[in-house]
Amino acid sequence: MVERRDTAEPDLESQFAAGDDGALEAAYAAHGALVYSYCRRMLETERAGDATQRVFVGAWRSRGRYRPDAGTIAGWLIGMARFTVIDILRADELQPPPDRPQPRDSRPPAGDATHIAKRMLVGEAIAALPERERKIVQLAIFEDLTAAQIAARYDLPLDTVKADIQRALERMRRHLEGFDHAA
Amino acid sequence: MPPEADDFDIDPAFRDRLARIISQLDATDFERVDPPDALWGRIAAAVTAESARAQTQSGTVVLYSINADDVVIAVDEGWTAFARDNDAPELVELDPARTLWSYFDNDETRDLWRVLIQQVRAKQAQAHVPLRCDAPHMRRWFEMTITSAPNGAVHFRSLLVFEQPRPSVSLLGRRTERNNETPAIPVCSWCGKAFDGFRWDEIEELARDLRLLEDLVPSITYGICPTCRDLMSADLLVSEETRSSPRSATPHR
């Protein structure tokens, strides 16, 4: 198994775009779980692996089209995963496989593929934050606290709280831009 | 969320978009499942196969030459791609002081190649050598054509004739952490089999057995198995005695 590891994203993104040795493996190590989790959510287990493989092989084949300045590689990969999943689900609708009689009704409908992809991407951006920033952003997002309220609650300088939230917003923005870039 | 707009430098359209996404977030959006262990191997094999197919379609996979002093003097893009694909970046930039023989780590194999190239030079002829040159995720069979050229130069042209994906064999990985306290495993450059101290067997079989016993895999050294050596030697002798041009042995597969 590829070892999961923290990766300096800007380096990884430029290396991936340049087709450098090891960049695909590093991208898989950094984002394989995200892509696979998304595919698992939308597809049966066996097909989730196949879909994940298609995403990474297709991403590597298309690496010349990836532009790091246009968004994160995580967003780009999930953008590609979204199309892969939609293709598979559409093919099912056109030709239901005879050896898979059970309905897919425990899975989200194909129409949710894009919404779920974007939500998981935003979730990824939040989960990847350092602990303090994550806590601050969660308070802002899920408890609707203002920056001033968070600063008061944790006795932090207001500018620090604002900077943390700004960084998180920036990360989410770049994730979603990468997602759009995969179109 | 997001917090008051005037707190942050944020595009209003993005703010609205993000707000819509965030309003629908639930716990499952944060759940992650690790991919199966074998998945990366499948991806790497598929990418390698694509790369090799693209190279095969263009004809030559690897092309290089040596001069009269046996120094590697020219390589094509196939060499570079192949070196990278096999995780051997040190081969991308060739050292002009290194002879072909310095790339061999096995005396017997080196000697066989010396004889073969001597014959090619002496007879101004061509030889064809089948080779195995596997990547961790891929079995690969090559056909090498060795051709003499003016001024003592020799050209080597290797064509990928067949490849077959397989689960990754860490024993062949150049970045694999090695246990250098155990003897190196010999691997035959002709048939790809490996020697476990008792018998020559497919490297996957040997790797599977080793994995049960070792945390770290041993080093490997490329050589020639007795069967391939006998075939190669016999063919070289026949070539020397009866043929006008050498054609190296066709080792067993």
C-alpha cells in the first residue's frame, strides 16, 4: 500500500503537471482516500476501486491539462471523479447489468454526484486544516459565530481568527476552482 | 457561515456558492475510506502499460550505442523514458566515463556480453537477443538487436515485444528498503527467474515466499541462470564455429 503522507501541495501540483517521477504516486498518497471515498459513496465497493483507477490513470494521461494556478489537485481529481461516476451510472441506466440485480437505492442518485463531490471537497478542505484553524472554522461554519465571538471565546487576537478563517476560505475556493477546472 | 462579509476579502458569488454547499454538509461528507492495498499497484500497472504501449507504437523502446572503447555514447528518448519508468534516474544522465561493462554487477553476465559484442564487431554482423526487463508491476519481454557500426561502434535497439501487468513485486523496486545483511537474490536477465538458494523460480513465487519470512526484502543482482547460460554459451559457440554471423541464443521462456 502507498504510504499516506503529508505533501507540500504546491510542489506536488507543479510536479504532477510537469509529469515528474513519483508525482502520480504522491497524488494518490495524498488524495487517493478522498477519491476512493467519493467513489465508494456513489458506487458499489468493487466498482469504486475501478472508478478510482480510472480517475488516476485518466488524470495522469491528462496531466498536461492540469494547471496548478487554476485550483488544487484535490479539486481537479474530484472533478474528474465526478465525471467518471456519472459516466458509470449513466451506462447503468442505459444497460442495467444482468449480474447485478439488486437496486442501487441504498446509494445516492446519479443526480447528486456533483453536489456530493463538492460537499466532500469542502469537507476535505476543513478536515485538512491544522487543529486550531479547524476548530475556528467549525465554529464559524456550524455555530454561525462571528470572528469577534470566536476571538472572545478562545481569547485569541481578532486578527488571528480572521486570518485563520481567511486561509480556510482560500483553501475551499482553490478546491472548488480545481473542481471547476476539471470540466 | 461564512462569517460577516465585511470581515473577509471574499468574492460575493463565491461566498454564496460556499454558503449553499456548507448548508448541506453532513457527517458523511467528512468520512473517508482507505482504498484497498492493491489499488495503487493496479493504477501503476495501468499507467505503465499505457506508457509502454505508447512507446511500442512509436517502434523502438530503447536505443543506445557504444563507441570503440565501449563507452555509452548515445541514447534516445526511449532510454530516458525507460530509465525513469524503472525508477533509475541515475541512468537518465549518462556518465561519459562509464563503459557499458560498468552497468553490469555480475561477472558471468558481463563476460557473456563481451563475447557476444566481440563477435558482432569481428563479423560486422547483427545479433538478436531476447531479454526480460521487468518493472515491479509489469513483466516485459524485449527483443534486442545488436548491430555493428563503423569505427568500432555498436548499436543496441530493444523492442518491447510483450508485456503483462502483475501485482507489484517489491523485490524489483529500486526504492524498496533492503536487508543488506542477507545474500543478494540473483535474477536472470534472460528469463527473469530468481534463485532462492535452492532453485530458479518465477520471481513472484520467490517474493511471495520471502514475504512470509522477512520484514525487509533482500537485495537483488542481475545475472544468468544455468539454463539460459548453457543455451547462450552453446549458441555463441555454434555461432563462432559455423555461422557467418552470430545470432545469440534464444533462452528458454
